[in-house]
Amino acid sequence: MSAPDDRTSPAATSPRTRPPRWWRLLGRDRGAAAAAVVLALVFLVALFGRLFLGDRAVRQDLRASLRPPSLDHGFYGLLGTDVLGRSVLARLVDAAATTLSIAVPAVLCSLLIGSALGLWAGYHGGMRENVAMRVADVILSFPSLLIAVVVLYVFTPSAMNIVLILAVARIPVYLRTARAEAAELRSRLFVDAARTFGTPASAIIRRHLLPIALPTLLTVATLDFCFVMLTESSLSFLGIGIQPPEVSWGLMVAQGRQYLQTAWWIAVLPGLAIMLTTVSATVLAAWVRLATDPGQRWRLTLPRKRRGERAAVPPEMIA
């Protein structure tokens, strides 16, 4: 009997397995899915919440001062009122837009500038790399919060100044990360081949280095979003961040701290909003790190009971 033809074997005729879509991977991880839902709700509320509020966030009613959370005072009284009778729910929605309007631009600016400088310095090396790294070391030698406190104490506290200060203070984080990625990739064969064919340095950085370094940079940006938002809340809590009549979550905590014993909801609820947002961003960043790493993505396809096990190789490679 002749050996069976390999072309008719099941392995040869079976379709090629495609990697699962990202939303399917996200759906298999309950923690990451819940974190994504929380962040999506926060961003939707920040983007569209003010369209439905009107003047609810600033409308005062001294007769309704310090009302506790209840269903008896309508939708806007669901989370209670502050000392001036303003709806805590409406102020939380308004503060979400203010907080994210500072955290998101600051992270994006530092991500774009730091990544561009880091990839450029890491690819070229030499004096350019040394100068970029020394500048980053000088900025990192001062705590970001201390720089923000000193600058905002000298200049007028405003949203634009806070964004600029936090963006400049966080640039070295992305610069060092991008530089490390580019320095490791510049000696790869595909980069040498592109350089041999006369590809300009800018095209090599854009086409070959950036796509590989981008997942790591996005993970760092997700974690840095938590730090920037907490820093803005700290500045507002200290009184040198967002100034009234504008409102942010940190400013709400600062204004409600003196009423913790009599009206806990004024300070506790914005504190919970800060905690939920930062924890959700941290959990989602951990999931993104695995989902964007081809060598670790297979862990997300395992059953939940086996996901915590430290396997040496993917299951399909085990004979």
C-alpha cells in the first residue's frame, strides 16, 4: 500500500487558524471588559454630559443644602447636594469633562513629543542620543508634582498651564521608552536591509520602528493617564489647580473635606470616581500589554482557570 498523499491529509486541508479579534479577547477577560466599560462610560459622560446638564452644576438652592443621597428629590438629587444646594451628580458630570480635558491632552502631547524624540535619538545614537537622555534625566530629577506646584504658584493656575506643565514633565517617560525600543531595533536585519536599499532615516523610523514600539508606548500612555489625572486632582486639592467656578474631581474632594462627618457624599463620591477611573485604566493597560504582544497574546485565549498558570510555551506548541 502506498503512503497517503500529504495533500489530502486533514492538516493540509484544514483552514489556517486566524487569531481571534480583539473584542473577542476582551470579552473573555471579565476584569478587562468591565474596566473598558467603565472607561467608556466615563468618556461618554465627559463628552456629552454637559449637553444635558444646562446650569444644573452651578444652580444654587440654599433650601436644599446638604441633602443626602435619596430618590425623593428627583434625578439630580440622586447623589445628594453640597453646602450651596448644588446637585452632586451634575457636578460630578461637569467635573469629569474638566478632569479629562486636562489629562487626555497632557498625555497625548507628552506621548507624541517624547516618542518622536526617543525614536529619533535611539535610531541615530551617538551624541544625539546622549544629549536627549541627559535632558530627560534633568527633567526626571525633579518630581512632576513639585514642578507643577512651583510653576503654578508663580503663574496663574489655569487648565492650559496645567496641561503644559504636566505634558513637559511626562515627556522623559516616553522618550526613554522609545529610545530603548529604537536602540534595540536599529541592529535588526530588516532595518539593515532598509538602510542598504537607501531608505531615509525618517522613513525607517516611521515604517519599521514605530509600528513595533507603538504597543509598548500605548501601554505606558494608559498607565501615565492615571498618574496625570491623580496629579491634576492633587493640584486641585491643594488649591493651585482648577479654580472655581470651574470644577474638577480633585476640587470637589477639597471642597467637601470639611463636611466629611456631616455630608460625606460631597468628598467621597468624587474620590470614588477618581479611584474607579484609575483602577480601570490600570487593569485595561495590563490587558493591552498582553493583547498587543504576539508572544503573550495566546495567554488570553486560555480558559480563566488556566490563565494564571505560568506555561513555558503556548499550548499549540506542546506535542
